[in-house]
Amino acid sequence: MTTPWGELALTRFPEDPRDRLRAWDASDEYLLRHLAEREIALSGTVVVVGDRWGALVTALAAHQPVQITDSHLTQEATRANLARGGVEPGSVRLLTTQDPPPDRIDVLLVRVPKSLALLEDQLLRLAPAVHEGTVVVGTGMVKEIHTSTLQLFERILGPTRTSLAEKKARLIFCTPEPSPDRPANPWPYTYTLPDGIGAVSGRTVVNHAGVFCADRLDIGTRFFLGHLPDGKGAQRVVDLGCGNGVVGTAMALANPEAEVLFVDESFPAVASAEATYRANGVQGHAEFRVGDGLAGVPAGSVDLVLNNPPFHSHQATTDATAWRMFTGARRALRPGGELWVIGNRHLGYHVKLRRLFGNSRLVASDAKFVVLRAVKR
């Protein structure tokens, strides 16, 4: 990436030489160019929110910024990109969206996230640290910045306007007006599950901002809940890509002897899963882990993996995440262990499972979804 301060070699995480997706886009370049051309003083506490792969904080490392992200993969990419750029360890402070933010913010740079709820939560969390002199600049691709995006900045921080578009990217300029009448933060959001979905019928769900389908049960998960395996006994079960943890919680309720591992690369997702599990008073053993799929889980240590893999990486459509999840599951499963997957029919996951496991059986299907089962031989 070319920046006003030189060239940077950047990669996504996990690094894959076959991956043609860049670790930055035109909105990152536009923001950095604006900061340099307007000679904006990057002094005091500089906070960067939503940096996708660490491009912004790597470029601004000399100013010792604070990065706030909801993503474990973003943190790992940032560490790798900082090291590649020769940045001294500790020059950039890495925080998650679940950590307390800095007490005072002098420059706030926001890479607009896909989730409007996550943006709302982060602006409300950061607002008390913003003062009248804080420089606030947002950035995103034109298709990511909507009227609702600008209204959030205006409602929470102060008067907001946008720039002209350049290379399909746009900037957001906000003039902070600290107010005692700032709205209360509605996150995390709690709701009750409907009946007719097995062990979790009528149970409580807790969703932190940024977790998929935060205010209701999505139709894919609902279909999956109706077709979960009914195994009993001291199984080691993984809810892989757990989101709010409804699937893993359903397994724990149906089989109190099971040990359930909830894992997701999203910090708010794992926080949601733990809150959902605790809210329902589940009896049993559970572990909650933020990480890159099943990396770090011992090979041959798992009996059952339940997975609803994402097929987007930010705005890009890709099956790379699903493939990593499937290969990780095969490594972690013991012989005879099973991977159960739900996905949209058109994604063709049965082809990948047969290639990897040598088998794939259709458990259930409807007009939109399929539930597939693969066994490690």
C-alpha cells in the first residue's frame, strides 16, 4: 500500500499467497491521504476503530495509536503487519471492542463497519472520552456509508458531513459536541427464543453489538436447531463459529454430560455466547475461546463439531473461511467423530466435505438450507 509516508507491505491473516484480496482498500488510502494533506496533528491519544487488517495503525505507528477491533483475525494481521514494517512492539496498543476504551481521545479515526449496531455501540462507548477539540474522521466505501451511518455520528457525537467520493470511497467529518443527553447504550440486547426449537425453546439469548442477527433468531440457525444430533454422554462438542452460542447452549441443555467449547474469531460473539450460556443456568462444563477456528485445539480430541460457516469476509464473498473451518474440524476430530454443517443450498458444501472427509450425508433440507454430516474415518 502506498501511503504519504512510504510503501507498506501488508497481508491479511492467516496469510495465504494464493489470496488475491488486499489487506486495505481505497477508503484506507483516502483517510491517510487526507490526514497528510490537511496536516492534521496526530498528537495526544489517537484511536483507530474498525481497522480491517491493521493497515491504518501500521501506517500511523509513529504516533502510537490505539486500535480497537471486534476481530481476533484483525489483531493477528495487525501484529504481523507491524512486525513486517519494523515497528517496535508496544508502539500500537491493541484493544478489543469489549475492553474499556481510553479515558481521553484526541483523534478518533473510524473505519465504518458493516454492522450499524457495532458502530452505534462503539460510538456510545467512546463518546465520554471525546471532547470539543477531538478530531473525528470516518472512512468507508460509498456502498458502506448510508444516511443511517451519518445519523449515528450526528446523534451520538455531533454535527456530521461527508466528503466527495474518490475511487468509490468517502470520508465522514464530525464536529464533537459533548452532551449530557447522550442516548443510553442498548447493547447487549436480550430476547426470548420462540417455542418449537428443541432444548432452547423459550430460553434467553444475549447479543452484543456486531453479532449476526442480533435481535432475533435467524432462519438458518432455527433450521439447524431442529436437526441437531441427539448424542448423549461425555462428549467433547465444539460450537465452531459460535455467534451468540445458541447452538452450543442447546447441545449443553440436551446433554448435561457434554463438554462444550464455544469458539469464534469475534470478541463480541464469544462474549455473547458466554452471556447466553450463563443466562440460562446451564449445568455442565463449557469453555469460551476467541481464536482462529480450531487452531490450538489438540488433534483427535473432539467428538462433534457443529458449524454454520460464514461466506463473507467483510464485503468480499469467499469460501476460504469455510474451508479453514472444515480442515480444522477434520484435524481436531477423533476417528469416528462427526462434523455437522448447515449452509445455503447453493454453496455446495457437500463437495468440499466429500473431498476432505471422503463422505458427506444429507441430514435435512428445505428450500434454502441443507444440514450435512461428515464422519472422520
